[in-house]
Amino acid sequence: MVAATHGPLAGVRIVELDMPGAVLFAGMLLADLGCDVVRIRRPGSEAGTVAANLYRGRSQISLDLSQAAGREQALALIAQADGVIEGYRPGVAEQVGLDPARCLALNPRLVYARASGWGREGPLAGTPGNDINHLALSGALHAIGPAAAPVPPLNLIGEYAGGSLFLALGLVSAILAAQATGRGQVIEAAQVDGAASMMSLYYALHASGRWADARAANMVDGGAPYYRCYACADGRHVAVGALEPHGFRALCEGLGIAPDGFDQYDRACWPALTEALAAAFASRGRDEWAALFEAGDGCVTPVLSLTEAPLHPHNRARGTFAVRDGAMQPMPAPRFSATPAEAAPPVDETVADILARWS
């Protein structure tokens, strides 16, 4: 594999100690942006067809890290790398001899980035947990869903945003510092920390008395009638985001509702307004409403399925999705004017191949 020449991070060398979840997605993001990522997988483990797109862009090698020969080969790569990303259970990296202390002693400018759910400090460090558990302790899960019960937002907020994105940002930030100082460091991206950070606005609003500590009771959590989803005559849904007064007026006018009959921000009006909006949307199919509001200010869009979203004209015009290796995939984000990112296929290599390229 020729070293990546695309993306703003071309030339940055990363060793990914293969793990599902936050590390896997972070590795994809870094590879999309041009990092030369080498994924070290266990012998016999292969990128499955179910999530093959998440393995894109990397060099792949198989090493048995429980054996001295495998560890030495991994350390030879780490000695030439700018960063390492790992998400083992606490103590595992130390057991196999790939812990931060040993790696930084070998390569003092290395950035060693660790992903975890609870972090490596605190009463829950080392205990089992998944995305939903980390969201629960951050306060984010309590805020999402209808009044009756919280709703897990897939694994997007805890594992991917709170874990992968903070891991990648921390890694790149520390690499910039290492390039300036020659000193590496250890980065810890705990999902509970990242999810809590993303709740900063809502903690601030709550502290100022502007956010009710309850679900579906606020402006952007489904409580406001003009910021939620509605069922249409065909059983499909539209999303309404008419937060601003001009958008609210356009929404009402498009539905045939007199906007002056409701005070948009008066919570006492919300139940009656919700009922009026629900009745109006239920009178036509989703795509009829989407077409009616497409060019206006009402902020109404169709709620698209995973099959439909890649086919929407806006997504097609932007190339937001594309078929790669026989499967539809979201394309890299964000966009760069001079150093565009790229979704490249994974490539099997040997340690010798990589060291020859990195030397």
C-alpha cells in the first residue's frame, strides 16, 4: 500500500490496536482524513461483511500479541508511529506489554490515545458497561425521548461522538503539541466524559432556569410543537424544526392554520397547537408535505429511512453517500477544499512492508 496522499492528515502514522466500538470508528475517521493507519488485528479475526465500511482506509496486519514475536513486531511499528489508539479493558495493554509507559519509553514523541467507557479512574473504572450506561450517568439519556421513558439514541452519542470523536480530536491535538515540543503524552477519551461535555449547553440552560429537568418539556426535546416529528396519512413521518418566528408562520400557513391564533413561545398554547399540527399533517402523505414545504421557510423535511436517505436529491447532489465495495456507505466528513478526504478500501500488508514505508 502506498502511503496516503489524500486528506489534511496525510503523513501522520497511527497504529490501531483493533477493538470494536469507539476505536474502530475513530480509526475509520483518521484514515478518511489521510492518516496512514495500521490496524493490528488478532490472527483469525477478519473485517466482517456486516460493518466492512468501518475498516476502510487502513493497512491490516495480523499479530498474536500474546506472543513475544507479535509484541516485538507491534513495538517496532509503534517506535515509528505518531500515535496509538487502543480500547482494551483496563490492564490488558499492560498485560501484553503494550502499555503507555513502555511505548513512550520507546518513542518519547508518541501520543497514546485510550478509549474507554468509564475511564480509568473512579468507582466504576473497570466495570462492565455499554453506550446506554455511559449516557445514563452523563445526564444525556435522561433528556432524550418522550415523557414516559428515555430512548437510547443508537450508539451515536456515547460511543461514537463521546468516544470516537473525542478520541480522534484528542489524538490530533496531542500530535500537534508533540510536533512542537517533541514530547508525547497519554490521551484518555471516556465515553461518559464526552457525553457529559456535549451536554454543556443543557447544563447551562438548566442552571439558569431555562431548561426543565424532564423529557419532552423543552424547546428542542420534543416538547415544543414546532420542533418534533408528526405522523402523516401514509404512516410515515415528517420532522418539523420551525424554531424562528418567520419559520413558525410559514409552517402554519403551509398547513392552513392561522398563525396568529397561537403564541409560539407560550407553553400554555403548546397542547392545543400540537393537536392542530398533528391533525393537519395526518391529512396528507409524507411526500406531499415534503414537496409543499421544500422551497419555503417552514423547516419541514421527510424522515427518511436508511434505504431512502442515500437517494434523496440533496444527498445525491452532495455525494453524501456512495457505493463502495458493493455496499452503500456514508462518505467522509467534513469537507476540505485543498486536501479532500477519501474513503479507500483496506489493504492487507506485512510488518516489513509498513516499516519499509515508515523508515
